[in-house]
Amino acid sequence: MSKTFTAETLEQFISAVREIFSHHKANKTFFFRGTSSQRHTLTPGILRKDYPESDMTHNFRSRSTVTHHEFAHGDLDSWLFLMQHHGLPTRLLDWTESPLIALHFALHDAVANENAVVYVLNPTALNELVLGQKFFPDRSDYNYRYRFIKAFYKNPKDLPWQIDLDLSKVSNRKLPLAIRPVITHSRMVSQQAAFTIHGDDKRDLQTIFEEVGVAQHNSIIEIPASARAEMRFDLIKCGISRAVAFPDLSGIAADIVSKTAVELRP
């Protein structure tokens, strides 16, 4: 079962993160995901409704090839990262390697009278279960490729000739993988983006983790509703604002508004 911390101040949040790292000294990397409500499950967008996944991904790719001609037709991971970035529901779930960026997302769009949550994932513990090794796979790995191919083709046996996949080398088709992305947008750099990508098991990650025995490697940091506003102001004072997560004009505008609100506080 995942260990749960409660943080009512920014200092307590940082202390919880420090304890998580200290408890897993052999692990140098964690993924963090901030959500505005405990009701939000760890479920990728494509699995929240009965979407026709392959129809949607093929439609997006065919309609955007003119503006993103730099992506080869078979670069399925680059296409899926791009789709996720622009809001198409995919089997990718967003994480970050920055606990403070995750906290920003948890606090920015907080739901009234509900606790915010930052989920903490030990990615190499998950990948060790799936791959038998503690590493981040890339497109040369068949388990990695299988999950991206499934986003475009219902039956990987019916692939076009230019996409090579040896199904006998896919060791575990059901479980999600923790991955570092192909960078398709500058925002992915500023947000220190990381992802999990679902396999054939369509349940939410927390349920999967509990069943397969990796939940004990993960943690949850809860931020009480009563503490959200003060912690958000403190986070802004420390320079973690909308413009850091979104380094564009919209982020700058939101940054000015939030910092003005801090300055106008009595």
C-alpha cells in the first residue's frame, strides 16, 4: 500500500519529498503528478471514456502532417507525445520529475473544499517488474514499441510493413511502463515531463499497482483544502509560477495575474 503524507505548508511538502528520497536511497529518480482532487484517478484520457483510440490517433496524424511534416509516419511515439501535448486523449499519463512543478499543478486549479494530491511514483521499480531491469526503455525496446503501436493499431499483427514488431520479444503486454519522452515541444522541457504509458490493462494505475505489488514503492502527498491558498502563494514567492510551467504568452499573463494577487494580499 502506498505511504501517505500530509503537507499543510511548503516546508512540510519539501520535508515529505526529502523523506521519500531518503527511504529509497538506491533510487535517484521519482515521477510526480499533481491533481486538484483526490477523486481524480491515475487514468489516461483515452481510458476515461469508450473512445475509438486508433480512429482518433490516425485522424490526428493524417490531418496534422502538413504542419508537422518533420515527423516520419512511423514515429509513433513522437506523434503520440504531440497528441497528448495538444489535448487529444491518449494512453499516456503526464508526470514530471519535479516535485514543485507537480505541486503547482495540484494547487493551480484546486477544487473547492477538496484536498489536492501529489502522487509519487518510483518509475524504475515499475519498469523492473515489467522489463526485469531498472531502466527507462526507448523505441529500440519491443515493450516500449508495443504500447505505442497499440495506440494506433488494434491488432499489432496487422501492422504495415514499415513498422517492425517481434511480438515474441514483448515480455509483458498488460502493465504500464514509465518512460522519458521524445521532446516534441519546449514546454516538455520546462515541465520536466515524464510519462507512463498503458499496456493492455485498462484499469487506473493505483489499482494496478496495488494488485501487482509495487504500490509500496509509491507515495501520496495530500494537501488539505484549508492549506492550499497559502501554499500556492508561497510556491509563487519561490519562483514556481505559471510562466515556469508554461513559458509562453499565456503563461506570462497568468504569471502576472498571480504575482499581482500576492502583492495585493493584506
